[in-house]
Amino acid sequence: MFSLDEIKEIIAAVDKSGLSKFELECEEFRLALKKDGANNGTFINKLQPEIKTAVESEEILAAEYVEITAPMVGTFYGGPEPGAEPFVKIGTKITEETVVCILEAMKLFTEIEAEINGEIMEILAEDGQLVEYGQPLFKVKIG
């Protein structure tokens, strides 16, 4: 597992390089960076959040609720910009492709997709809150 400082160093190195895309994958960690020319070098990427559920797939079907957890360390934002409507609210029906929030670290704005179908039952993080890798962000009712 990488520390926040190591991740920041990687992001800075890729930002200074001529690379437009960078991926790094380890046992418990995946970092995918892509420069978007419209954002003047700011990285935008989509990470797959980890969905905390029971270990076996049969137990997932039996579970009524799952948690969408942070796939990285960063600042949680519920909407696309300050003052804007949040991506999801309690009661929002979501699909696997639904963007549920943004996590930001060193000008890296990462759209977090639900990766599961269901309904948002609880939002566990607040706008502007620093979240840790694996921290629960949403409680979702499967279905």
C-alpha cells in the first residue's frame, strides 16, 4: 500500500512528464491517471470503488445492504462543484455507471461510479471531508 505522500509524488511525476495516461496496480490498490486537455493538465480519472460486502458471492445476494467505499485517499465532494446539486441523495436509484461523488487529491478529481445497482440509503461522508482508502462513503440497498 502506498502512503499519501508517495501517491502525491507519483501524480506530480506523471503531471510533469509527457505522459497522457498512467496506470499502476498492486494487490490492494489501483491508480489510473489520464490527462484531460480541457482541464489544463488537471488529471481526471475514474476509479472503481471497492464495494464492501460479504466475502462469498452467495452472501452478497443474501445481503440487503452494501457499502460503497473510497478507492483512494482524498477530499469527498457530493456534487460536481460547490453549491451544485449532489450527484445522489438518500433514496436515489443508482446503476453501475452512476457517478455518486468526486474524490480530489492534489488537483486530481476522480469521479466515483457506484459499480452496483440499488438505492442510496445513507450518505456517510460530508462535503469537504478528507476520506481514507476503504472508508465507507454510501450505504446502498441492493436491488
